[in-house]
Amino acid sequence: MSERRREELEPEPGRHLPEEAEVPPEAPEQRRVDAGDVQEEIDALIERVTEGEGSSFDKRLVREILTAALKLIPDGRETGELKLMNAAVKELRYAFRVFGEYEDPRKVTIFGSARTPESHPDYAAAVRFSRLLAEAGWMSITGAGDGIMKAGHEGPGRDASFGVAIRLPFETTANTIIAGDEKLIHFRYFFTRKLMFLFHADAVALFPGGFGTMDEAFETLTLVQTGKASMIPIVMLEGQAGYWEAFDHFARTVLLERGLISAEDLNLYHISHTPDDAVEHILRFYNRYHSSRYVRDTFVIRLHVPLPPDRVAALNDEFGVLVKSGKIEQRLGPLDEEDGAFEHLHRLTFNHTRYKYGLVRQLIDRVNED
């Protein structure tokens, strides 16, 4: 299995979960699932099933999942709640298995209206955009419907496409390109579907659309703005001008002027007037930048090619506001906590303040400059 480029930015899984004392107490007569003998039985079951496979940390996470599940009936959870959690876990497991067969190619998630006709300039722009990225070795992820979603599959073709469909009363079938493919995944819940859209995306492309597209656009921007998702290029494009210019005007004259966003947040998205510009913008993002993650409070930026010392010094001068303590430093190879991942790559590391992610995007742009 290849090393993952995209990683959840939360440094320690479960770190911020409440302690048992902070949640409603369990009934006195309730058998404690976290009791030693029960935990030993769970550990034995995990060892029996895994037959020695998996790290001790991975097994600990599985034990925590099983422990949480075993608490549900004693907690008095209703059948509807159990159905929701059961379906969500099953959907996520299946989706991760499908995507796990295609870890190496970078992927772009394409959002846009299902109502866009094939004769519309937006449709043609989506076809060309996705085709150009496919020629660069990328795969496309769309919602599997018609309109822009179908265009995002038409460009790269079936073999380089994923379909992440939602079961709706008025959208019951996938488009003709992805229908029947093993990379078509059907979801019951929007929240599990959205997670798959962004968890596997190395870039997001936004085309004009309605409420659903706006929801996806703002959620993507929010997750990146708050550091809850990895920094990725977010491009907005269309076949005829007007839609994203109106969005940008609203962002600047309403959100920014009222102090509802910061000026650096405008760095999080890029409006492209042609598919070629959008593709160039995405590929340029990975010119020197490879990936990033947190090791506790240390932000680690992995680089394909190292920076000259004077460029590192310039980054400290320009982006010192992002550094909580110390300075931005460059090193070869992983930190100990990275478990040897991508050991051939150089790193930029610094103790991050964990805010102003729009400036983090600008820092990456500086890193990628030739």
C-alpha cells in the first residue's frame, strides 16, 4: 500500500473527546464495557480476526470503535439512532475500500449543477477541464448525476472517474458514463458523501450550480479556512462569465467589508476564466509542494524540491505571524512521529499558531514560485 499524501489534520485522534466524567453518567447497574475483562475479550477478538496484521495503534483505534458500539444499547439509544450510525459506518468502510484501490493518482472533486444541459458552455468547460487533468494523470470525483457531474466524467472517461452518488427520490440513476462501474458508490447520507468528496480530493473545482453547489462550495471553503481539511487548490470556473464574479463581489463587498471574513481568506479560492487556466493553477500548486500534516503543533510541509536558504529566510520575514514560537526551518527527511513517511522529501517545519489559513495558502504559493 502506498503512503498517503492526504491526512487528517487533527494531530491526535480522540484528543478532544470529552472525558467520561463530562458526559451523562452510565447507569450504576450497567456493565462497564471499558472494564478490564471486557477489553481483554475485545483485544482477543481483534487478534483472532487480524491474525497479526495491523499496527498496535490501528488495533487500539478499532478497539475504541468496538467499545463505543457496545455502549449503545446500555446507553438506551433508540433504533433510529442505531440505524443511522450503522449505515454511516458501513458506507464509510465500503467507500474507503473502493478508493483504497486507487491511492496513487491525484484526484479532483468537481461540483456543479445536475441541471446543466450538454449544449451549455459550462458543460463544455467541465469536459475540457477534466480531460486536461486526466491527461496529467489525475482522476475525477463527481456526484455521478447528469449535468456538470456527467461532464466531469466525460472528460477523463469511465476508467479515470469516481461516482459518489446520493439516494434521492428525484435522482435515482447515475449518468451513463459511470453507471455500473465498480467506482460508483451510493450513499444514503449527505454527510458521509461529503466526507468522501473532500477526504480524497487533491483539488476542488466548482462550476455554477444551485443550493447544493453553494453548500459544497461553502463547506469546502470553511473546512480549509479553519484548518479542518488539508490545504488544496480550490478553483471556480465556468463556460460563460458572471456567476463566480458575482460570488467574488459578494465575498468582498459584503463578507469582507462587514468583517465576517479576513482579507487573507480570499486567497483560498481562484477564479479561472478558462479550463486551461484552472488546470495550470492546480498543477502549479504541486510544483514544489507535495503535502502537509501536523505533528502535534508542528506544521510539516513536504517538498518535492528543497528551497534555497535565502528563500527560507524570506518566508520567515513574510509569514512570521503564522509562527507561534521559533522559526520556519527546512530539513531533509521525516520527523520521528511521521513513522518514516516520504523519507526522501525535504520539509519546512514550524510551530503553527493554527489560524490565518488564508496566509498558509499564500505561503504555499510562495514556496511554489520558481
